[in-house]
Amino acid sequence: MRRLDQLLASLGYGSRREVREWVEAGRITVRGVVADDPGARVDPAEVLIDAQPPDHPGPLLILLNKPAGRVCSHDGAEGPSVYDLLPERWRRRNPPVTSVGRLDKDTTGLLLLTDASGAVHQLTSPRRKVPKVYRVVLDREPAPQWVELFACGTLVLDGEDSPCLPAVLQPLGGREAEVTLIEGRYHQVKRMFASLGCSVLELDRIRFGSLDLGNLARGLWKELSINLLDEI
């Protein structure tokens, strides 16, 4: 049970003051009765706004196929954001919808978004060892010995002291390869190849744990059940 004004404000309907104005205007009912107290504690399942149930009163979990050129930031000064692709009301939710880890501005592919803050910590914790799979295009063909170097857990990134955890490098022919990581250091894939004198020209995340993009087109998103978090 939550205060009516807090509930609707947290779901992005407006400020608590605006919700109070809606109550005064008779736009909200609780259990079929016009609400008269914005501070009343209510069950979201029993609330209607203009005869419609609240928009996603429970936690959101969104699978996005991130396009290049968008940042995982709420700061508009950093450029076009992945959050701009979502419905406006979802962008006003509190807690805010945020990304589970980040993808660089020029990196594409699978990105999870949620307003369940506990899920973000759960899925990004190194203890969970959630595998992330990336498709890369390099500036030259990967050397055969790199496969063992990625796998042995001795590769040290520039500016760091501890080596990366073992990772899987699978050459795909030519300058393409797949990389599977169980950690998420800053710009890790690019820095791993940079330590070998190689540049990543394209980077696309194709899998996060048990999730993949299927036929979801670039720039589009779909909702997932929050219960899937236990299966990732």
C-alpha cells in the first residue's frame, strides 16, 4: 500500500501537486469511488486514472537493441540518449529507469533497462558472473595465440594491476570474432584488444546471460517480465 500521490508521481504521471489537482478534479477513483484524499494509502490494482489503470505499476524490465550514437546517460549534455527511445512517462519514473551496465556511444546491441535498482546491482555484480557475448570487427585478423591469452586470465589492461578474468575469444574468420566476458570493466573489450596493439572498429553485444535479441530491430525495444531476472 502506498500514498496515492506518491504512487502516481513515482509512475511518471506528474508531481505530487499535479496528482492532488487530479484528485480535486475527480479524475481518480479507488475501488470504484472517486478519490478525495491524495494521501490515502491505496493498492495500485484498485486505482483508475480517467477510468484507466496505472501504467505499469510494477517494476519495468526492457530489452533494447541499442543503436550507435546514443549514450547510456540521463544527462542531455552528453548527446542523444537511449532513454529518449522510451515512452515519455517512463522517463519520468522514480526510481528512474537506468541501464544494467553501460554500452559506449558507438557500441550497439543488447542493453537491459530497468527501474528495479536492486536488479542492476544483482546483474552487474562480479559474483554473479553473468556472461556477456560481443561480436567485434577488428582492424586486422586476430592472432591464433590470442585465444589462449584471453582464456588464461593473465591479460592486464593498461592502467590496472589485476588481470582480467578468463574470457573466451572465438575467431569467426577475417577480422571478425566473438568475445565472451564474465566481468564488465570500463571499455573492457576495446582495452583488451588495445593491449595487443589491435583496434576494435565495431562492437555489438549479442547476448546477456540467457537473453539475446532474436529478431528485434536496431533501435527498438520490448518489455520483459521482471521475473526473468531470476533466470538470467
